Amino acid sequence: MSRPELVTQRKIARRLLPFLFLLYVTAFVDRVNVSFAGLQMTHELNFSNEVFGFGAGIFFFGYCLLEIPGAMLAQTWSARKWIAGIMVGWGILATLTGLIHSAAEFNIIRFLLGLAEGGFFPAVVVYLTHWFRQEERAKAIAMFMAAIPVANAAGAPIAGFLLRIEWLGMRGWRWLLILEGLPAFLGGIAALFYLTDWPSQARWLAPAEREWITAELQREAREKDAAHHPMSIFGALREPVVLALAASYFLINTSGYGLVIWLPKMVQKFPGLSTFQVSLVSAIPNLCAIPAMLLTGWHSDKTGERKWHAAFAAFAAAVGFALSQAFGGHPVIVMACFSLAAVGIMSFYPPFWALPTRLLSARYAAASFGFINLIANLGGFAGPYMVGFLTDRTGTYVAGVLLLVSTAVLSSVVLMFLRER
């Protein structure tokens, strides 16, 4: 790559990735802060583990409904307007979550919050394809999705602080949910003015820079279209490769959200920890995952290999979960094992999300983003609910964690048998 081209790519990355990163931090905080709120909520509202797991996971039923429409609207209408609109909506609903008083209200507001947020992630993945070529895409996705462990790591001490306050007769878990919904509302308004839909509209690029990146992306799209036979979008969704990708992502999400939602409750079982200390300890796996995720995305781009990077990452997550139960009596070792699991899960995402755009033409890749995320996020329900269900039935978290081992292994195996064209 010549120096002017390199300067253009760096300018695009500096302009877009930090802002999208902050938006996704906001999104993920609103998605999983219920795991910390649950440290107080379950006692105050008398929720069993199964009730809490169901309410935390039902978010993803609503989330799934806008996956495909969200991706297609970002491709054919305006990613900027779509991202801004849904952020304003979910910010309002996230704040209202702090006002619930019953299991029914908890389930309804979590479902609506998932519905409001549903189109965000596929829209951003599609949006990145409007700006980054195939060879830079895994690294761009890694930098964007690094917001997941950052949100968990940074959100943990903030949640621990908010859980300690009591204002206007309301306990800290309510203020945690109310206050953490406000950044999404403000971020949506900022996105409307800050983001640019296409390189050809970017006044912050020089004319020669706009022309170069537009030409590069159009050339790449023509080459991919020429390499694939024409088919309907529904035909693309029946393709074995799309179904395999969706299955693998569903399985790793089951493991990932099972860990994210229940980790604070598992850490709470360690002796001698206050609520604030529980939140700090819960941040450790995510801090470990941040550099591993970025390194995996960088190495995947450098080598051009995607499938085996993702498959080995999922297998590493399974090993971490399994070892956490083998050393269940030693908190330090358990947290090291959960850190390995978090590293594996987070490292899975960057190479994985470069696969659809590598294997499918641009139009069908956009539809596949929504479809894969739709199926995958049912794992966001399955993981939290099944861990809660098994914990209530057995009295320990062992059976639930072993379930997370099996889903991570299966995710890896599915990718290993995937044939790249």
C-alpha cells in the first residue's frame, strides 16, 4: 500500500472507530448491567435464579426481531440515521428498567430494550464494510468489538459504586439502570451529526482520498459479485455456509452471555467479598480479553486466515470453562480460568465477522449479518436462562458451567468443518 493510501485508511480509522467504539461500549453496558443489578435486585424483588436468568435473557428475543431488517436498512437506506434512531429509543427504555417492581415488568422492559437495540450491531458491521477493505476488516471489527470487554471491565467498578448509593428512597441497582441509560440517548443524537454514510459523502476526506477508497470498495464488490452465482436473499440464507456460521456463533454466544450475566453472581460466592469488591474482581477476565482480542484481529488480517483463528479461540474458551470447575475451591485459579474463557470468546469475534464478507457478495453478506446475529443472539437467551435453570435444580453453578464448556466446543467444531471457497 502506498503512503497516500495508508494515510487515507488511517484517517478513516481515526475518524470512525473511536466513536463507534464508544457507542458499542454504551450498548453493551446497557445490555449486561443487569448482571450487576442482579446482586441486589434478586433479593429486593424475590427473584429466583431461573426468573432472573429468564428476564436477563429475554432481551435477546426482542433483539433478534430487527437483526435482518437492521442490516438491510443500513445497506440500502442510511446506517447513520438507523444507528442514531435506535440508540435514542434504547436509551429511554434502559432508563425505564430501573423502575420495575415485578417479574412481569422485568420481562416486558427487557424484551422491549432488546427490540430497540436489535438493529445496532448488524448495522455497524455493514457500515464498516462501507469504509474498510477486506484485508483491513478483521482489525477494524476487533477495534470496534473490543468495546465488549472494555464495557464489562470499566462498567464493573462504576456499577459497584452505583450499587452503594441510595437516593429518593431507591436502592443502588435502580440508579445503576437509570443513569446508565442516559449515554445511549445522547450518543444517538451525536451519531446523527457525526457519522457519514459513504466515503463519497465524506467532506473530512480530500477529494483524491474519497475517490481512491470508493474505487477500491467498488472493485472489491465487483470481484465478489462475479465470483458468486445470482440467488435470492432467502436463497443465500439457506446456504450451508451461512447456516454453519449462524450455528457456530449461536453456540459461542451461549457460552459468552452465560459467563457475562452470571459471573458477578458466581464471584459473589467467593468468601469475604463486599459488593464493590465483587464488581472489581468480575472485571478481571475482561481486562485480560482486550489485548488478546486486538492481537487476534491483527494476526488474522496479517495472515489472511479467518476460520482457524476463530475455531481455536472457541476451543480455548471451552478449556477455560472446564478448568474453572476442576479447580473450584481456589478463587484465584478459578478467575484465571474464567479469564482464559473470556479471552477465547472475545478473540473469536474479529476473525469470525470477516468470514461472511469473504464468502458472500456484498448484498447477501448484509442479509447474512442480520440472519447470523439473529440466530446467534438466541444464545444470549439460552446461556443465561439455562445456567439459572440448572443452578436452581442442582444448587451449584457446576452444571451450568459445564453446559458452557459443551457449547464452546461445538462452536469450534462447526467452524473446523467449514469449507472456505
